[in-house]
Amino acid sequence: MKRLLIAALLIVFSFAARAEEITVFAASSLKTALDRVAANWQAQSGVQVVLAYDGSGRLAQQILNGAPADLFISASGEWMDAAAPALQVGSRRDLLGNDLVLIGAGKPEPQVISGALDLGALLGAGRLAIGQTTAVPAGQYGRQALEALGLWDGVDGRLAEGDSARAALDLVARGEAPLGVVFGSDLLAGQAAGLDIGLIGGFPPDSHAPILYPAALLKGSGPQASAFLDYLGSQPAQEIFVALGFTRLAP
């Protein structure tokens, strides 16, 4: 009888421990801001937030393969759509926006990003750092913008594709690529981390689809995950995101 009681208590404690922890799969471009937001909520709620960052496409595939997570935040609606079979119906919402920018090492000369830009001349003999244009949201948006502006043919075959926008940014910071296409929030995060990179110019918003960060609960996630998702849209959380380069969506 004593053994049964101990076993029952262990099961209760195990479920209680799990109830006080949630796992969030999030696009890598969110890391700097989401780390701060999650730390604040964790301090207030007492619930531990385990954050797993990667490219949105890889995260979506992991979720579909049964990876244990409670909440998914993507940098692309496309990858959120792909993960839909594993998500709670009706839980999806758009949290944030972002900008797309062209960066260079050091303090590059500002340029107007338009169809008149001689991107090939700016690259010289180097390559354009960008997220994978078939899988990484920043790369997908980047290709859209370059095609819309008529600049794609000049760089096709001259790309240094990374597995995330942050990876593309690092290529520029290390001097392995003279220019990179990243999110505006990545540029700010890199500069805050001491990387020697600068803004060349922003891509026109109408040159690519709106950059949105949808979030949704996974099937089987509990009330703590739902509470954290609500907190992400709160004023304190949104202020942190905006301060670190994201854009607030209209209510």
C-alpha cells in the first residue's frame, strides 16, 4: 500500500512539474526579443518557458513529425499553414510584423533600394547573403522583393544562402559576404550584440508580401501556453518587440 501511495505521489508531482513548463518553437529572428519577453512572463507567472529557435520551415516539419511543443511562432504564414494539422483550431493569430533590409559590413553608404540600384556593382566579386530562398522566410521575402524590383537576375547564382536570416547576417559580419538581405529586427539584434554591420537601405514594403509572425497553440497544449500566447499580444510584450525592430500590427 505504501509503495502504491509513493507511486501515486510521484505521478502527481510529475504532472505538476510538467504543468509549470511550456515549450515554444519560434523563428530564429525572434530570439533577442522573445528571450526578454519570456523572461518577464516567467518571472510573473512562475511558469518556465523553454524556447527552441530554428528556421520556420524546419520547426514546422518537426512539429508535424510529433516534436513536443505547446506553441509555434513562425516568421511566415506559409509555414504556419503547413503545420496546421498539428495546431489547435481557432488559436492562430498574427502577433507582429517586420521590415526587410539590405545590410553591409561596417558603416556602408546608404542607398535607395529600387529597380535602379546596381546591386551587382555593390557586390563586386562577392555573394549576397540571404536565407534559403525556398525555405527560410527572410530568404523567401528577399527573393520576392528582388524579383519585384527586377534585381533578381543580377544576383541569381551569386547567393550565399544560410539556414536562417541570422546565419545570413553572420556571413556579412564575418566578412564572408559583402551584402546581406535580412529582417530589420535582425540588424538591430546584431548591432546590439556588437557586430560590425550597418544598414544600406530598406526594401519597399510593396515589393514583397507583408511580413507577419503568426502564432498558434499545438493540439494538447494547456492553459499556461494559452496564457503566454495572450501575453505576447499585451502592451508590455509588444513594447519590447517594437523596441527591438519589429512592427506592431494595427488592432
